[in-house]
Amino acid sequence: MPLSDMLLNSVVLMHGVWNSPIALIPIAIAAIYFGWRIVEFIPFTRRIIERREGGN
């Protein structure tokens, strides 16, 4: 299968996913989960940076 056919198939598949609200629900849940996990680590990394700056 040529590269252009693979790209076209992936674009068509993603177009179908973005138009289906049922398919978007798991994507939205995953985005919420990973966004929450990232937010949890921000204060932790901020404390590490503050300790390094305070030690200098």
C-alpha cells in the first residue's frame, strides 16, 4: 500500500471519529484523566525548582 493511500485512509478514519459523539467520549475521558495527572505534578515540580533556586 503506497504512503499516500495510508495517509488518505487515516484522514478518512479520523474524520469519522471526530464526527461521532460516541467515539469522542473515550477521547474526552482520556484527556480529562491525563490533564488531571499533569496538573498534579505541576506543584511538585514547582517545589523542586524553588528548592534549587533557594540553595544557590
